[in-house]
Amino acid sequence: MDIFYLILISIMSFLLLRELYFLVSSGKRIIKLGKNRLVYILYLIMLIMWLIFLFFNIKGYLNYNNDTSYYKHYIEEILSNVFWIEFLILNLIKSFIVSEIRENGLYIDSNFYKWSKVQSYIWTSSNTIQFKVKPPFRASTKYDFIIKEDLKSKVDETVQKHIHL
């Protein structure tokens, strides 16, 4: 069972590092288009809960000196806690970002699209912009965003700078 958790932790570590790489390489945030505060708070509460579980499992592991069956039990519990903590940190990051226009591309539904993957954009109304992106392994997808009136010129300037139709 330890091997199973180690594999899961390795996969989750890769996904977490990938998300952090996209966050760093995507450049400075220009405009945040969406908020999902309720989900963010839920993940934060769950993360605190799993950190408490980890603390008590480490404490329990350190208190048993001679019984090897407890060692195996606590090691599995600790590895399980580490997996869930990584999972929650990854989802916490994704729920915090939601949708943004960044220097080097778009964050949409927890996915990062470089400007080269954005096929086109159009203002469908005075305050709604629609992006057509080419996700990997799928057909083109359209995303609509409502832009506040005071940010419309900044969005338009950024988009025109990076997307050449």
C-alpha cells in the first residue's frame, strides 16, 4: 500500500509543480475575470483539517517505540495525509486563479492557454468578449467573459497586442 501512496504523491507533486510553472510562466495578471470564493474557502478549511490529521499521525508515529504494526499503520496514514494535502493545495491554487487575462496568455477554467493557442476574439456586446481557443486534443472552444466598463480598454489593448488576426 505504501507504493500506491508514493505513486499517487509523485503524480500529485508533478501536477502541483506543473500548475506552479504555468502560474509563474504566465506572467503578471492583467485582469481577474472570475471569483470563486466559496470553493476557495472550502478547500482552505479542508486543507487545515488534513494538516491537523497529519500532525496527529506524526505525533502518534513518534509515540510508539516498539510496536512495528503501529509503524506501518502510521506510515500509511502519513502518506495518505500528504497526498490529500497536495491535492488540496493544487485545487486551492486552481480555485484562486479561476479565469484571468495574463501577460502571456489566458487562464480559463483552470487551464492556461498561451496567446498562440487563442485563435480569435470578438466583442459580442459592449462589455462581453469571446475568445476562441484551441485546446490540446479537442476542437476549438469558445469562452465568453463579461468585462467591467473601466477595464474594457485595458483588455482590448492587451488582446490586440498579442492576437493578430
